[in-house]
Amino acid sequence: MHKESIFLVGPMGVGKSTVGRFLSEKLHYDFVDSDHEIEAKTGATIPMIFDIEGEEGFRVREANVIDELTQRTETVLATGGGAVLDPENRRHLRSRGFVVYLKSSVDALVQRTKHDRNRPLLQTDNPEQVLTDLMEKRDPLYMEVADLVIETEQIPVHRVVKQIVEKLEEENLA
């Protein structure tokens, strides 16, 4: 049985880290969140990196971390919402593991992120418009890399994890 890493992609607030933690426990894989890894390597928070280096500087750091983390085996990786913007990241995700796109409506994402101050792109007067614009741009990229798409809205975490595990078993990957 071939065991490969699982990469979770999708917008901020969709539940990649939560699903990732539960999925890694179920599969007995390591769990890593690319944003947390960036913070650990830099000693700075994501909002601080955005303030100092801008989104461009953050994306360079993110690409380095995605390259490194996608080379690990038996790992569940929760990527940042914008990781798919970089063509190299998309190539690494597609070629080095099984990619799950966790999908949700903009309304649900607004509800899930409205009190979160750790999301620099949403520190605006109209986070709903920002999320709508981000999804318009990123949804095709998430779809491009996805081996599996799961609607997470109104579905408990354990059911999302069960759907992923069933698909992995079906594909003989778990």
C-alpha cells in the first residue's frame, strides 16, 4: 500500500487546520500547517510579515516552505489560502501528494473569519467583498490542483475526514 502525503487547499476559514489535525490522527500521519511553519521559521506572525514585507514578501517565504513541506511523506499539510497563487506551489502540490480542496460558500467563510484578527487580507471594511474577490480568482486554481473536492459547509469535521479517508482507500492510498 502506497502512503503519500495529503495536502489541504482552500480559502481561509474553510477548516483546513481543523480537518488536517483530525485527518492526521486518523491516518497516523504528521500534521503541519504551512502558516504556522512560516511563523516558527521567522519568529514573526503572519500579520507582522505582511506589515513588514507585504504580501509579495510573504508569498516568497510561503513558496519556500511549501516546497520543503511537500517533500515530506506521511504528512497532512494545511496550506495557506493563497498558496495556490504560485504556479510552482501548484506544481509541487499536484506532483507530490493527494490534494483535497475544502470548499465553502463566501457567507460561511465570512461567519467563520469575522472575529479573526490574524488574517491580514480581511482587515478591511468589507471582508465579504474581499472573500468574494479572492474566491473568484482562486477557485479555478484550487480546482486545478484538486484530486478531491469536499463541500465543508454544514458538515461536521468527522464526516469530512471520513469522506477523505474513504477516497484514499478507494484510490489505494491509505
